[in-house]
Amino acid sequence: MTDDAPLTPSQEDQALAAELALGLLDGPEAAAATARMSTDPDFARIVHDWYERMAGIAEALTPVMAPARARQAIRERLGHVTPPLANDPTERRAWGRGPMGALAGLLAVAATAAFLWLPGLQQPAAPAYQAQLATQDQVLRVAARIDGRDMEIALESGAAPDDRDWEIWWVKPDGSAPVSIGLVPRDGTLRMTLPDGLDPSADIQIALSDEPAGGSPTGQATGPVVAIAPLTSL
Amino acid sequence: MTDARRSELETLIARTAMGDRDAFDRLYDATSAKLHAVCLSVLKDRPEAEETLQEVYIRVWQSAARYASNGLSPMTWLITIARNRSIDRLRARGSRPVTAPEDAAAFVACSAPGPESATIMAQERRMLDDCLARLAEAQAGAVRAVYLEGVSYADLAAREGLPINTVRSWLRRSLLRLKDCVSQ
């Protein structure tokens, strides 16, 4: 294919399909090409092949965990949960005020105590790990804790400057690319479920790198690693 | 992606289409970190990417029933929704008018590829990196920037200091070359 030969009709279709799949067409052209998909199954197939082909580029991106609040917000927006403060707290207080409430409370305490103390009823404890991350001067200190597949990250001191973020990386012993698991929260605790493929063990190290606000733009650590620590079993 | 993972995701999407919240949760667990990476790659802004990720899963919940008819592999469908939502938001940032949502074309029904063509597409995916490496650096860079950062023809033209039509014809040829290479 020389660079100035006109495209053949089949190449024109391929190029148009690629442009549609990539979002390169502007309004009227995109609308016309989308409409053509409905009447021309071959063209629809070509567009979808372009989606498949190019998705390979995205599949190569390093996964970045979203903060747990994103999932909570999705559930709330879909009406799958009531937000934590949606229940009228006075309602519950009124119910607990009467003698039956007190009795129910006692029973609940007793049931919980029985559950906690009867060894046969205990769930097998999920393996728990922690990592204590700190810079050498101890200005930045971050605590990570894993229970089963739940992970918590808390900033103890040393929030990143406004235009920077500390990014958290999961480092496997096999030398594969570290996986981003999110950003150190500026306050409070980040809670998340570990994604498939990240299995806690004493071979894993957690690292923090200094990144532009919002995290590494490339999916790989771009800034210096400021702290690193292995997971230790609790 | 292994066949087992693909069919697991297909099952989760099918159950989500029936209103199974548990399946939807598991779909989120399995795929949200990748889709979040896609949103971040386009938007380069953490809060906006997080907000867009929410919109992506709301769209997935609402349109899971239409997934089966579009013939895309589950990850491609999810990535396409995430990428297009992110690009919509990126373009809304500038004062450029936003037209139809970018992902309309991903929802057009399409015959599912036969097993043979699914194998060919898997093969093409494996070739993709090699073939991008074989393009001239500027071409490969432009293709990646278009896909991963939502760069438009106007952006490319401004970047290269060339007329839009010149950039367009150059990128179309780059894409055709890429396709010829992966489908050898």
C-alpha cells in the first residue's frame, strides 16, 4: 500500500469502521455510520471486530482499584442499598426504650457472646496480614491490613501535597509489574476487596510511590518509591 | 482471556440482566479495576474517573439485557462502555458540543462471531503489541493516544501542526496497516 494510492472500497469500509469504533467521527458522520450498521450486517461485523481488536490495548493497562466508596455510590444510585443515614434513628431509639426492647437487647448480647465463645460455632479465621509503611524520616506513615480478601489502608501521617498522591502498589515476588491498588486516602480509611489474581501472602510487598494527583497516568509507577514493606501474617 | 473467564463473565452479565445483584457485585469485583484504569487513562483525573466508573456500572446494570445480542466478548463490551463514557466526559469538558453518546454503535445488534472467528480475534489480540511495534513510532503513538486518551483528529492536527484532513488520511492508513498486520 503506497501512501498516496486511493483506498479501495473495502479499505474505505475498514477505515470508516475503525473510525466509528474509535470515536473519531463527528456527529453526523457517526450517526450515518451507526445507522449503516443496522442495515448492513457485514459493516456491523467489521465495526465490532475493531472494538475487539482495539480492546487488546486496554486489556494491557495495569488495573487500578477504585475506592470502596465508588461501589457504595453505585449501589445507592441503583437503589440497591439504603444510605447509612437513611433510617430514621429516632425510630429505633423509640423501639429500644420499652422493656421489650431492653429484653431483646439482652438476648442479642447473649447470642453474640455465645457465638463468639462457643468454639464449635466460630467461622474459621480468614488469614490476616498487615504492613506498616513509612518513609525513613517517619513523616509519612501508612497502615495496611488485610482480612481474607478485604483490605484497609489508613493514612496515619504525612498526606501528599495537593498536586501529588501516594499510590499503593501490590508487588509480587516473581518480578511481574506491580499492580496499582489505589491511592492513599487523604484522610480516613480506604476499604476495598482485593481483585482476582491478588492473593495475600508473606511473599507480597506493598509499596507507595509519589505520583501526580490522581495517580500514575501510565498505570506503572512513574515517581520514586517512597516506602515499601512486606505483608506480615497476624 | 481464557475461555473459562470469558464464559464466567458472560454468565455474570446474563444474571445481572435478570436483576441478580449478587452477580452484579461479582462482575464489579472481577472487572472494576480494569475499567477504572481505562477511565483514568482517558480522563487523567481521579475524581472524574471514579464518577465515570459509577456511570459505567449503572449503564451495565441497565443494559446488561442487551449484551447478548451484540456479539462482543464481555471484556470488550465493558471496556467499550468505559472508554466511550470517559470520552463523552472528556469532550464535555471542553466547550465542544456533545452529540450522540459515543457508545451507540456498541449497542447495535450484530450476529455473534462463530467459534472460528472468535479464535481469529483472540489471535489478532496476541499480535496487537507486535504489530503496534512494527508501525512507525509516530503512527503507533497516535493510535495509542486515540484509543487510550481519547485524542481526536483536531487534537492530533494541533499536535502535529498539520491540516485535519492530512492527519485523518495518515491515521486511517496507520489503522489499515495495523489491521493487515494483525490479520496476517
